[in-house]
Amino acid sequence: MSNINNRKVAPNNVNRDLFNEKIPFREVLVIDTDGTQLGVMPKRKALDYARNKNLDLLCVAPKAKPPVCKVLDYGRYHFEQQKKAKETKRKQHVVEMKSLRLSPVVDTHDFDTKVRHAQKWIGQGMKVKIDMRFRGRLITRQEVGRKIMNDFIDALSDIAVVEKRPKLEGNTMSVTLSPKKK
């Protein structure tokens, strides 16, 4: 652990913020804690001002002319940034994709079973990708495969929308279904 203004900072926290001694500029525009501009001053004078208030100097706009630095409690600022990052990560919803494989010569029971699986997954908010592989001479009977694919889409039309229309790539026809918005 290292000490920065009597605050403990863990060494494994990779930090790219420009604050205190890490500020590479000679002159900076300083903004006080209440938001008032103190004007352009040398980095040393700005650091002394921040230390007199027992706070830190953080460069908030390094590409500005002159660079803008703010007087604040860096530990609190860093904690708030981490908290916001966790919150946005927590609010992200990763949609899972499940796959089903059909055949152009699928039996009705197998077809119904695969429809039930797809209904269950779509009900849980997942996307479903349906692949139909044409093997051997079946590639010449694409209309049969397309009919089965359309029947599958129709069976799920009340709970799912087609995100990607059925498309033949090589010997595989694929379609992607996603849950309907409520």
C-alpha cells in the first residue's frame, strides 16, 4: 500500500487518472470545490492550494487549453466512479442465445418438442437461433425446409419476433427469433 495525502491506495488498482503529482502540465486552470474558477496558475501553486484545503487536484480536461483541474477529495471521487461503473454493469442485460437444429424431414413430435423448448427459452427472455442443415440430396428440396422453418416461426409468432429472416448460408438455413417487447 502506498500513501497519497495520508490515504491508502491499493497498488493493484490500475489508475489512469491524472491527479496531484501525476499531472504533467506546467499551468492549469483551477476550479474550486464549489465550482468557482480560480484562474490559470502554475501546477505547484494549484497543488499547494489543494493541500492547504486537505484535498487533491484532479485533471478533468487534459486536452483543453489550458488543462482544467478540479480541487476535490480524490478518494471519494474514485469511489463514486467505481460505484457508477458497478451500477451500469449491473443494469446491463446480457441476452443469451440458445440454438436449435431442425431437419427438413423432421417428425411432428420432434417438431412440437423443439417448439416447446423454444417457447420456454423465449419466455425466459433468451433469443433462439434455429438452424436447418440440408444434408446430401436434401439441398435440392429447399422449399420443404423453408416450409418447416415458416411453420416453426408461425408456432412462435405470438411470443417471438423474427430478428433475422430465414437465410441459406452454405448448406444451413438459419433464423433468429427474439422475445416480443411487452
